[in-house]
Amino acid sequence: MQHSFFKTIRNSVKHWYIPLLIGILLILLGFYTITTPVASFIALTLLFSWSFIVSGLLEIIFAIQNKDEIEGWGWYLTGGILYTLFGILLWSNPAVSAISLTFIVGFYVLFRSIQLMAFSFDLKSYGSKNWGWITVWAVLGLIFSFILLWNPAFAGLSLVIWTGMAIIAIGFSACFLAFQLKGIKNKTSAMSEEWKAKYQSLKDEFYNHRTD
């Protein structure tokens, strides 16, 4: 079975900047969390809830707009729905304990890190350069998520710092993903339709031979 980040080379990714906006939002959220450790957990919970809701809705829009372009658009849609639900859960329960908030953030970071790692490997198979940076930041996010999930009893400032670092890691990974999508969009836009058709034909033939 053919596995490619894009369904066809003839298509060009739409709204590549949405992952960038999500990444910037998460980075700002992470730095705010680290630099304001004395903020109440109710304030942090409300901030996280709205950030998750906004990033989730943006991801849903990105998935729907690219359902004919990106092979893994369903992962984006699933992630967007999940992140929005996380945000609604936090918004409806602003008085959650520190440990509960840590679990929610940990699962959020875990799922997004796995999602970004999968996209980075797809980009690698597609021939995109610098895909490794997405993987590096996603792995860091994965490590931080494990720390949050398996050691939720971290007390005081340590809990806030680990949470902020986890959010920052996946934020940078999302930003690198956006720039990789932009690079691919520029390349495909510059190709002639005839060249795209020939390239896609050769690529399909190559994958067919691999699966025979």
C-alpha cells in the first residue's frame, strides 16, 4: 500500500501557517507558565483551556481544508477534536487540582508528540529536509509528557516548570512542521502540471513494485 504524506504531488498543502500559529501559541503558553510560577492554578487552568480550544479548532480547520491533499488529515482532525475536548474539560472545571491539570496536559502533550513524530517520518519519506528537527522536539515533548504522567506528585515550582517545558517542546515541533509544509508547498507550486504528472506516475510505479 502506498504511504505518502501527500495524496498526490499535484496537490499543494493549504494554510501551512496554521501549525505555525498553533506552535507560537503553545510556545507563548509554555514560557508564560514557566515565568509566572506563582500564578494560581485556576488562572493557569483557564489559560490552558482557552489555548487548547483555540489550537484544537485551528487544527480541525486545517484538517478539513487539507482532506484532499494530506494523507494523514484524519490524524489532524482527531487531534483537533481531542484538544478541543481537553480545553472544554478544563474550562468547565477551572478548580481542578494541580495533579489533575498535570494529567490532562501530560496526555495532551503525549498525543501531540506522537502525532508530530508520525508527520516527521512522513516528511522524511517524502524527501523533505530538516524533518529531524520536528522529531527532536517531538521526542522532547514525549519525554516531558512521561515525566508529567508518571510523576504527577512533583510539588511547587517543579511541576510548573516541567509543564511549561513540555508545552514549549511541542510548540517548537509544530513550528518546524509548518515551515516544512511551506517548503513543500512552494516546490509543488513551482512545478508544471506535466512534470507533476510524470513524477506522480513514476512514484506510483515505484510503490507498486515495492508492494508486489
